[in-house]
Amino acid sequence: MPEQAPWRVRRAGLLDVNRIARMVAVHRPFIDLDGDGEPDEVPDPAQAGTATRLVLSLGGLEHGELWFAEQGDDVAAVAFWLPPDAEHLATDLHRVIAQEVGVPLEPAPEPARAPLRAIVGATTHTLALVREADAERVLVLLSDDGRATGEERLALLADVLAPVLRAQADRDVLAVTVDPAQEADLTALGFAELGRTPLGAASLWLGVLRPAGVRGGAAQAATATA
């Protein structure tokens, strides 16, 4: 079996959004808001793809940070960061997505029927409880393509997080997720639980990485900015 090429971490630009969105669609986080033990289905894959691209481009590129690890022509992992005070951004994103994909704005749909809206709402509520934190970045998505395993996979995830963690080395860094596996990954990478917010049958996990817990990237990665 040929040895895999080393990955390279860089900040995403507009031309990278489509291939990042494709990787996220295939390897999306496990979301089970209806509590049936299976990942919630995407009602319309085409709409979900459009919504993902809008969130990555409007949220990640314009207001936050979108970093990814590329391995040859493949997207190996992605980290999507937003500022903690993103309540207005969340509202604007939801409005734009609803307009673009032709989905009516329901007043209060069940979480499993509108998981993105439910997760954004729960995230906003959760972050409002930790206004005293000095964090400038919140990790809202950490995803990988599943090819790396064990310590190599943890090194990959650490590398894709490393640019923001280094830039925020003297501050707390927050992370939110509804995926138990992602929670386990973040715990392994040094994040500690701050709290949970009920979300349908699941819960939104809030974690923090204190300045002393910042990990550097693995020697394998070459980090560059676009």
C-alpha cells in the first residue's frame, strides 16, 4: 500500500468552499435530535448542500475562520470557527438560507425538523451564559474524512485546530457540538466540559480549552495561510 502524502493546513478561500462542503456532507457529524439512535435524515440533500455552502462562505469566510487540511487533492479535515457573540449572525444566516433554498420560516419547528436552526439557537443560548469568558473564537465544526485513525487522526485534528489555538494562545477557546464522538475528540485534544444545553433528545456540549492546554501541531503538517 503506498504511503499517504502528508497533509497541509491552510486557511480556506472562496474557491475551497465547494470541496470542503462535499467532504462535510459525506462525513457530517452524528446528529440525533429525535432520539431514535440513528442520525437524523437530511430532508433534501440538495437543500442541505446549499445551506452548508452558505454557512461556510457567509459565516466562516466573512465573520469567522475556516481552516482545512488538504492531503493531495483531498480535504482531510476542517475546523470552522465563529466569534462568540454571533446571535445576529445566526439570525441573518438562517434568513439567507431560508430565502435561498425556499424554506418557509417556521416560528418554532421541532429540533429534528430544523436541526441547523435548533443547533444555532442552542449555541446562542449557551454562549450567552458564558459572556464572562474572554474567548474570541468558538469552534462550531470539526470534521475529518475518516481515513486517518488512532494517534495519526488526533494529530490531524490537532493540526487543523493549531492556527487558531496559536493565535488565541493567551485566551480561552470555546467549542460546541451535539456529536458525542466529536465531544470525545475535543476532550482528547484538551478541551474540558463547561456545560450542556438540552436540544431535542440530545444535548449541546460546551467545552473550553484554557491557555495552558494549547497543543501545537504535529511535525507532519506544514501550516500556511491563503
